[in-house]
Amino acid sequence: MYSLANKRVLLGVSGGIAAYKSAEVVRRLQDLGATVRVVMTAAATDFITPLTLQALSGNPVHTKLLDTKAEAAMGHIELAKWADVILIAPISANFMAKLASGEASDLLSTLCLASRSLLAVAPAMNQGMWKNPSTQKNIGYLRSRGIHIFGPAEGSQACGDTGPGRMIEPKDIAELTADLFETGSLAGIKVVITAGPTREAIDPVRYISNNSSGKMGYALAEAASEAGAETILISGPVNLKPPSRAKTVYVTSAREMHIAALEEAVDCQLFIACAAVADYRPVNQSEQKIKKSKDEITINLIKNPDIVADIAALTNRPFTVGFAAETPQTKDCLEIYAREKLERKNLDLVIANDVSGRTMGFDSDDNAVLVVETSSSEAIPKTSKTILSRQLIAKIAQMLKITNKTL
Ligand code: C5P
């Protein structure tokens, strides 16, 4: 199954008769779940109106590099960063020459130069222009730079010629675009992820909390979205930008996180408990700030609900993944602790990490984990939380498929 769920496609349209087909390219990309923004060259607007592509894509169409109004809404560098893939369909012989020479003479060529995302092009031109050694040299060069070339097809052309140079069909362009991405492995799946610490109020200004930065949970939410999932991130208080493709629900205390998790988990197929939930909260929360008149005070604590265990106990439970941040005395202890958690909380998977050092785990950008399931375990060596999250999501997607809980 092809999927572009949660993927952002910047569709570039250059000037040629095949530009009329770009309307259908927008549609076919959307069919696969993509969000599409369109950039047109000046010549393309002679073949199809920006209004048509604006109506179909649901987003303003960008045509000029120096357009103050468009720049105020989404500047060209921002647009270049927004895209997961820039797809130019159709790409004319002229625009291919521009790309090959690294020009930045209009909006689309500037975007291609500024962007670090994937770049794919679907050529469309007269067969003579396609066969011309200059065009072939440009194609060879673009290919050598890792630019994906879709087509062209052979057949009768608008000019009356027959030969290579027809743009391939919009459906094929959309499917080849989907093929550029490794995953889509969680397309159609709703994922709920908890992240960050919780704060348990003592009085209006004081609380009990922990060192969790939320980075791991946020990276997992990004990776789950990348893999095509509808992602809900339930976050405790952190200093991180919300992931752009997930819905973020902010909570403060463990009890608020518990309520939000049970509500969101009703129709989810995957639950990942990454939050460092405070195990205890003060029995009473003073309504007034506690005065420091006494030398000693006692705060009685009561256990918080175990969110992940409650989710795993639901009748129609999702595939449930827990985390275990431990300070084990020996390497073997980490697995023993994780396995104990797996069984006690009735989880499908526990991702354990050693937080004794300061370079990994809490508040760090890197992590190394031990992935523990009922019958086996696998160590994933130290890497960035972004890469680790992608590896974990790929593994979970594989397990979901095998257990057939969802797909
Ligand atoms: O019991 P412990 O805190 O060691 O278990 C850690 C795992 O349980 C993590 O996945 C954490 O998100 C989850 N947890 C929870 N609710 C709690 C405590 C932990 O969901 N009250």
C-alpha cells in the first residue's frame, strides 16, 4: 500500500503543456495522504492558473521570489524547510538546465537550492528536446546528485511527435513519490505517547517533579508521525517546541495525564508511555503558600495512578509500550528490572535505559536502550534520540504487524 500520510510535498510546476496535469498530481498526492503546497514558475501560469492549484491544494500558491505578502506568510527558506520532498512535475528542459547549473533566478530554483529535502522531477518535453545531448547531460548530472527522475514515458506528444518525453501519469508520480520514503509503516494507526515529567503540587508555588526533559517522547512523536500515524502527544511541562504533525495535549499532574491518556487511548492501537510520571503526590495541597515558620514539616505522599498499567488492563487494550529508566548495579540488572516491569504491568514491550551516567537518558540528546519483549531482548547502542526513535518505531511497527493487533 502506498502512503504519504503526514508527508509534506512541495509541488513545483514548470512551464510546459503537461502543466495542466499538475492539477491531477495534486489530487493523487492527496489521495495518498500528503499535504501539498504548490510553487509555479512564471511560464507555468500561462498553462494553468494558480487559482486552480490553490483551490485543489487548499493552500496559497507561490509564484514569485520577491513577494512581500507571500514572504510574510511563509518565507521561501521556511517553505524549503517545510517540505519533506520537492517534486517538480512537470519539469521542462529549461528548468532541468537551471537545476543542473545551480541557478537561483526564480522562486522554485531558489527553493531547490536552499532545501535539504528529497528532490524528485517528472520530465515532460518534446522528444527531440529530451534526446538532445545537453538535456541528457543535465539528466545524468542530476541523477548523479541523487535527484530522483520519474519517467518520462514514450508515446504521442501534444506537438504531434511520437517518442520519449511524455510526463508519466499523475497516479504513478504519486506512487513513486511515496516510494521515496522508507516507512508508512504506521499509516492508519492512532498512537498515543506520554512524555515529560509531571508536577505534583505541594502548594500554589511548589511542586515535586523530576529531571525528565521530554526529548525522547517528543522525538518518538515525530518519528510516529513520520511513519504515517495519527499521533497524540500527552505532554507534561517541558521546554520543547510541540511536534508539528502531532496533536499535543498539555497536562501538569499525573492525575491529569491519567485522565487524558484514558480518554485518548479509547480508539488507539498503540500506546507508548515515555513520561516520567511522579510516583507519589502530596496527600493534601495547601491552598496558601506554606510559610517557613517551622524548622521541620512533614508532607505525606500518596501513590499516583499507574497510567501505563491502567491502559494495559483495558479490555480492548492497545499494543502497550513502557519505558524503564533505571540505575542498575550491573548490566544484567537492567534487563531483570525491565522484564519485571513487562510482566507486572502486562506490557508488550519495555524500553529500558541506564540513567546513572549524565551523558545519556534524562535531558540528554542521546540515548542507548535495551528493548525487552517477552521472549527476547535487543540492545540499541548510543545514538541521537531522533535516530533512536525512528529505530524504535520501525521495530514496534514490525511487532504490530506480527501480532496482528491492528493491521
Ligand atoms: O513503575 P515505573 O515508574 O518504573 O515504570 C515506568 C513506566 O511506567 C514508564 O513507561 C512510565 O511512563 C510508566 N508510568 C506510568 N504511570 C505511572 C508511573 C509510571 O505510566 N504512575
